[in-house]
Amino acid sequence: MSKLDQLKTMTTVVADTGDFDSIAEYKPQDATTNPSLLYKAAQLSQYRHLVEDAVARGKERGGSTAEQARWTMDKLAVNFGAEILKIVPGRVSTEIDARLSFDTEATIARCEGLMALYQDIGVDPTQRVLFKIASTWEGIRAAEVLERRGVHCNLTLLFSFPQAVACADAGVTLISPFVGRILDWYKNAEKVAGYPADEDPGVRSVTQIFNYYKRHGYQTIVMGASFRNLDEILELAGCDYLTIAPKLLAELAELDGDVPRKLNPDDAADMDIPLEHFDEKGFRWGVNDNAMATEKLAEGIRLFAADTHKLEAFTHEICRTC
């Protein structure tokens, strides 16, 4: 068995891409998208029809330019999500606009709009979609409301333990700790070329969260994300889910050799890990007190917002020519 096939025996593998061919090739259970991935995919000629359909939907809705742009972007996300769901047997994660990361009510409203678009094309979003929301205090509160309504959420841009605890207490379905981005920060801050896999700061963060959840019986799924190398992935073998880019999936598929399980809920159940809770003040201080988490959360929101702007500009140009 390849290392990818072995990994699949203990961890649910998710494709971190908007490219349908890659998803079909590696046969993951689920798939995730974000504005950066959609921007890359939307520029490929084979997906032009999905973009043109979204632009047409925006025009049909009418209203101001800003309103049309919002409808176009939502429809585009749903178009890609629906195509992905034709390939994967599980769920697709659809991102909520990062510019709403500090607005609870607007996040809920945008999610409701995306749900309606999925329902219009015959997809049950409560069964097949995770709505990706940034792990800000406001985003977690929005997810808490949505989860109570049976809407499942993927809390993304997660870099710290307080974020993970707050997400679990809110009852969110899944969290996405960003392993590689944590590594990037520490390499730069400590001016080192890298770390042994078991000392990788991103790996250690996910391991801490995984063990905490399993020790205290939380049902929230831990999905490691944003990997930089194979060692990070293999050091998290046994994690609930891992979302992996096509390049790294290809490397895993080409390698043979044993993949030992590194994370195990049975082991975590016996660990001496105190239960913690964070109110809003404690949460904000806990994130603020972690320079890496503060900087990477802010940077992640900015980057996703910037790629959303690029995608809007791209669809606007399509609108002018079609």
C-alpha cells in the first residue's frame, strides 16, 4: 500500500483544492475550497462556464453593483461546490466572505444565502456542506447559532488553543488548525530552516488540540490544514481529518513504507489535561497574548479578503465581455 492509502485507514483525507481533476484522481472523502483556490481555478478555461453562469446570476438579481458582485461570488462558490460534490462522497467546505469575519449577524445571513443557492440546485447543505468561517470571536458566535439550526461549520484560520477551546464549546462540527502557517511564523521568528517533525510548532499545536478534545469527549472534528511538507502530515497520522494539497497527495501516493499512527483517541483519554473555558475577555486576551496567532489570524483574513477582491475583479471582467 502507498503511504496515502495507509493514511486513509486511520485518517479521513480531504483534498485542499478547487481543481476537479485532482479531486477525482486522489479520491478523498471531502474537499475544501477558499477564495485563493477559487481564484486560481476560475481562471482555467475548463471552468469558464461556471464563472459565466455565476455572472449571469448576478445580473439577474439586479440591484447595485455591490449587490450584484455579492450574488455573483456566492453563486460562483456554490457552482464549484456543486461540481465537487459530484466527485466526493462526503462534504465540501464553502467559505464565507472573510470580510465578514467580525460581523456575527452578517456571517449568519451570508450563510443562509449560500444555503438557499445550494437548495435551488438540489443539494441539501445540511448534509453535504460545511460553511467555512474564520475563528474570530464573532465567527465562533455565528457558528454556534448556525450549528443549533443544524447547519454544519468549519472554523478556519485557527492558530491557537483558545480558539480551539471556544470552537468546541460552541459545538462546531469541524476546526481547521493551519499547521504550515504556524511553521512559517516560527521559522521566521526563530530564524531557523526547519524543525524535526515531532517538534514542528504546527504539528505540536494540532496534537495538543486533538488530545484535549479526545480527553474531554468533544465531538468537534480536528482537521489539520495548510501543510508544507510530508513530515508534517505523517506526524499527524491518526488525526480525525487532514486536508492536503494535490502536490502532497501525489507525493504520498508515490511512496511506499509503513505509516505509524501518531495520534490516538484511546491514548488521549488517559492523559492529565485540565478542562478549560474562555469567555470573550479571556478569549481575546488568549489570542492577543500569542503573537503568532494574532499575526497569522489577521494576515489570513487579509489574504482571503484580497483574493476575494481579485476574484470579484475577474468576474467583473467576464461580465464586460459576455
